[in-house]
Amino acid sequence: MIPAPPLAPQLTTSEAGASDWRLAWRQAVREPAELLRTLELPGLAARVSAAAAGQFPLRVPRGFVARMRKGDPDDPLLRQVLPLDEEDRPVPGFVHDAVGDLAAGGATGVLHKYRGRALLVATGSCAIHCRYCFRRHFPYADQTAAAGRWREALDYLAAHPEVDEVLLSGGDPLSLATGKLAEFTRGLAALPHVRRLRLHTRLPVVLPERVDTELLDWLAGQPRQVVVVIHANHANELDAGVDRALAGLREAGATLLNQAVLLRGVNDSVEALAALSERLFQAGVLPYYLHQLDRVAGTAHFEVPDDEARALHAGLAARLPGYLVPRLVREVAGAPAKVPL
Ligand SMILES: *Cc1c(COP(=O)(O)O)cnc(C)c1O
Ligand code: SF4
């Protein structure tokens, strides 16, 4: 049996009981005008799209904003979060459910597309809103596993003994209170066929405050192997606070991997990709996947054509040790795994 973690004090709703990460979460920048003021970029206001911001609002933690360069309209971190008018341009082939999630998902928030691995859409919330995200149109409200319904997800896993790895994804699963995560892993204790737990999360990078003692105690108490796949697209996303959070996760026993998305204007050069791999390794993280963009409505301006993506990947392989070269893949609806380019 898993020893039950101590009750979470920040589960109380009072302001006084909220831990630092919840405060940092709530204090995220949500107004494009404020972001541009902070970054001393008044000229960019004319390119901000109210329609895009209405469909998928700006949200970016202040600590992440602090890693952006002031006065640089092409900052690779800014480009990931600012709703620009390029998003309003309809482009043929860029659709709402690009990866077939609506077809694969049951009512339980479980996406079981690959043999041996089941992915739980644990929650729809994220601390940051990434403009290129394939989930920006996903109807989370009815399809999350944690919405009082871990039971259904656990029942699904119990009925599928071939699943030996459970992925918590989202949204960002670390948006959930640690007590909520612990509730899930207590349920997993009855399912010995689940040997690995994997978290797909951008929070250690965008809101490293989330990696607090309570979370680390919960992770360290897991009887099964834990993999944490973080999500950083550019070396500038990592700073000393992120390094500390990642070191904590490693000390708690997690294996750390990174997935990135290849994004025009963010990391579409051999230099940027090599710097990202080097910086990740310095923080104890191995590059795992470099994803070709999912063709989701509003993201066409981020796309890098396949030929160029392959050339960049070859350039990276010619420059770095093999273990710092992520696999270049794309998600194809109906395929049994991520598809190498
Ligand atoms: C990407 C993904 C996984 C994980 O794939 P790996 O190749 O094991 O990293 C699992 N389930 C779903 C639904 C996915 O989209
Ligand atoms: S799911 Fe990941 S990529 Fe998408 S908005 Fe949330 S943090 Fe960003």
C-alpha cells in the first residue's frame, strides 16, 4: 500500500492558507496591454488580436515574463504567448481537432491510443496559455478525469491490464492540488499492472513555485517509477528557479525528459535547438521529442515545413552527442505511436 501523504494545508480555500504557487498562479498577467507595457513594446499593440485573445485568453506567469527580453518584439518566449492577428487568418488544413482526440476520448477523460500507455486528461487548466497548443480548442469541461471522476478513470485502468504506464496530462496535471493527485495515486495502489507513472507538465518551467515540498514528498512516496516530461521550447525558459525545481524533482526520484514543439520564430534554427538541448542537460533533463506542429486552427504562422524540419534535425545530429538529439516526430490520428519524420 502507498502510505497516505499528509493532508494538504493549501486545500483550504482561504487566502491565508493558499501556498505560494497558488498566489503566483493567480497573479499571472492576463492583459496584453499590461504585458506590452512591462516589456516596453507599445508598438506591438496594433498587432494584438482581440478575437484570438477572446477565444484563448492571454495568460502568462510573472516569473516567465521576467525571462523575456525587454524591447524585443521577436523574443522567443513572448512569441509563444502573445495573441497576434496572424491567428485570425484561416489556413486550409488547420482544423479544430487536429490529432483525433475527440474520436479517441471516452467520457472518463482517458485517451487510450497507444498500446500499454493510457493518457488521462486530468484537468483543462494551465498556468500559461501557449498560442500553438493543440488543446486550445479542446472541450475540456466534459472530458477531464479529475472532475470528481478519478473513479471512472481508475475503473477503466482496472479493466485494461495491458496498460503498464499511466500518463497524467491535460491541460497541466500539476494545476491540480497535490491532495487531488494523491487521491489518484492511492487509487492506483489497487492496480499492480501499472508500473510507471508519467506526468506531462509545463509547470516546473513556467511556474517553478509549483514544485514545493508537498509535491516532492508525494513524488518521493510513489512506489512505482515516475517520469516527468517537462515542456520547454527555448533555452531562455530555464533560469535558476527552474534549475532548483528540476533538481528537486530528480532528488525525489523522477526521471526527467523534455518535449519541445518546433516553432517558427521561436526555435527554428540549429543554434536555438542545440542551446536548448545543452541547457536542458545542464539542468539534468534529456531531450525526448521535438514535435512537428499539430495543424490546429490559428497556429499556421508557427509551422516549419517538413523538409526544413528534417534539415534542422540533421544539423542538430551533426553537432551534438546522440543523447542530446530529440526524436523529430509528429502526431498522426490513428497511428499506433508518434510518427518519426
Ligand atoms: C503522445 C501520447 C502518448 C505517449 O506517447 P510516447 O511515445 O510513449 O511518449 C500516450 N498517449 C497518447 C494519447 C498520446 O497522445
Ligand atoms: S497544454 Fe501545455 S502547451 Fe497547451 S497551453 Fe497548456 S501548458 Fe501550454
